[in-house]
Amino acid sequence: MPLIVTGSIGIDSVHTPTGTAEDVLGGSCVYFAAAASFFGPVRVVGAVGDDFPDHFLEVFQHFKIGLNGLERRMGSKTFRWRGKYHENMNIRETLEVDLNVLGEAQPPVPDEYRDSRYVFLANTHPAAQLELLDNFPDRALAAADTMDLWIETERPTLLELLKRVDGLVLNDAEALMLTERTNLVRAAEAILQMGPRFVVIKKGEHGAMLWHTHGQVVLPAFPARDVIDPTGAGDSFAGGMMGYLAATGDLSLAGLGRSLAYGTMTASFNIEAFSLDRLKQVSRGDLDTRLTEYAAMLDIGESIEAASGSVV
Ligand code: AMP
């Protein structure tokens, strides 16, 4: 079923212990859409400025991302973000952020996108997220992401949004900040009190946990040997997750658990290079192969049998 996303489409500069990438394609919407595209068609609604390089559009074409909702606004500038990762890659610092076109009015939703049933509000201004949501009264599922900037500066609008979405996807530090808790289980429970039926808390290299009104799923990350750039890990996780849900329509707790596993796979590839460079090389088959490897690592039933048969 059709999936639509709004969020940032930006020009990123990223510094990691392994190197630097200047002025590369980024933005929550872009990472999300690329990851979701492995499962089915994905539509984006967002604006860029007249400084948006033409060659970035080739990346959208590569992932077959529908472009009718992308507005290049003359006289405006594209969203820009500069971030730096510390030695362990878990701690990130925003060095500069220029909202530019992200602080202006949202582009309209094209008529042909109005039948979208799965809606993802990737990280952007909560007012823009609410506005997009209003276009899809018959949606099957709406989920949102957010981040520290919006929790600090737009809390009332964000709380309004949380009353209206089915799910929230955010990272551990953001969950603690939003709920003013110091424990993730308590934070998850507090978020469910704010409105959503489920919350996914991403814990970077420590995996992800799904708290739902009907149960919980906890998964580790895929163990990574080389992390080149974690930027977009959260968005590509959400893209894999929502892409799987939109493709299967399976909104059971088991389906949500499987969607978390696919999100784990898309994020694990994304962090292997800067920008979208690694996802551009990946196929759906690669995701499934890695998922098989991952599932084998999770199969503690077999390991217990093997242990009782003594493998040492
Ligand atoms: P992630 O690593 O998944 O949290 O997302 C990284 C992406 O988010 C980068 O490509 C940035 O361009 C984008 N980004 C950074 N700050 C913001 C913000 N305040 N609002 C929207 N997008 C942002």
C-alpha cells in the first residue's frame, strides 16, 4: 500500500573519526525514502532551495523515489546540517544547522499522492509534520520521528502531534529528554501515555526496543565491523521498518517485530559509507541474506541444543 514521507532534504557535512564528507546529500526524508524503496514505491513531500545540486536528483531516481512532491523553491536555500561524531561513533554533536527552506511553508501534497495509506513524518519541524498528517484522514498507519532540537524548541506542537500518530520512532537520548526520565522502559511507558500505540526506541549499536500497548519486542543491532558514518542510521531504520509494514500490511505485534528486524538491516548497511553511498550498492536480496545471518545469531534455541550436545 502506498507509503509517503515528509522530512528534511538537506546538504550535510559530516566529520567522523574515519574522515570527512563535505556538502553531501542527506536529510531524514532522503535516508528514509531510500531505505523504504527496497520494499515498494515511496513518495516524498518536501522542499529544497535553488542551491540544491542537480546531481542529487540522480540519487532519487536511483531509488525510484517519486518526485512530484519535491519542490525546488527559487529564492530559498536548502536545509544544511554539519555534524561531528566522537571516537565511539555513538555521540554526535551538531556543529551547525541552517533550517532555511525547512522553516518556510510546506509544499502542497500532489493530488495523486492523496491515496497514501502509510504516512511517515520523518524528523522535521513538528508543525510541518502535523500539516502533512491532515492530508491523510483515511490512513492505515502514521508514525513520526523527532529530535532534540524540536523537543527543546517546539514541545507543545510535538505533544499535539503525539496525540495524533500511531507510533513514534526516536533514539534513546531523545526518549529520555522528551519524558524527563532516566530509564528507557519508564520513558517508553511515558510516551505511550502521550498518545501513540507504540514507540520504537533506537539505541544505536545496542539495538532497538518496541513498546506497544499489546507487548514488547527487543532486538540487538547487527554487529558491525566497520562503521564509517552513522548519519541517517535512525532514518534508514525507520525506512526499512515502514517500507516492510506498507508492503505487507501486517500490523500485528509479530509483523511489527519483523519490521524492526528489516529496519535493523537497512540501518546496518547505511552506516558502512558516507551519505547514501552504501545503500546505492545494496539490493533487496542483500537485505534478505543479511537477515538470514542475523536470524541465525538470534536463534538461542539452537545454541542451547548445541551447547547441551557439547561443542567444546
Ligand atoms: P539520523 O542520523 O538518522 O538522526 O539523521 C541524520 C539526518 O538528519 C542528517 O542527514 C541531517 O541532515 C538531518 N537533520 C539533522 N538535524 C535535523 C533537524 N533539526 N531537523 C530535520 N533533520 C535534521
